[in-house]
Amino acid sequence: MSKTASADRLRTVLDRLPEGDESDLGTQSSKKLPKGVQEKELYQDILRIA
């Protein structure tokens, strides 16, 4: 059995967030994390990607 490209894809905490829309572009974002996202998870993703 061969793996598919989607099976090889690295999943991150950002994959769980809803997609933004173009109206958000160019606006200053909040420094608060979205509900359900912990700072620790983001740091773990950074280490896995690196």
C-alpha cells in the first residue's frame, strides 16, 4: 500500500481554525489566541516544522 499525499501532510493547530476571508487582509490582528488554541500547541508545531 502506498501513502497518499494527504496522509503525509503535517497537521498543525492552524488546520483546526476556521478559514478567514479577504476582508481580514490588511487589518491588524488580535494578539489573543483563538478559542481552543493553546500557546503550547503553537510552540510544538513550530518545533515539528523546523
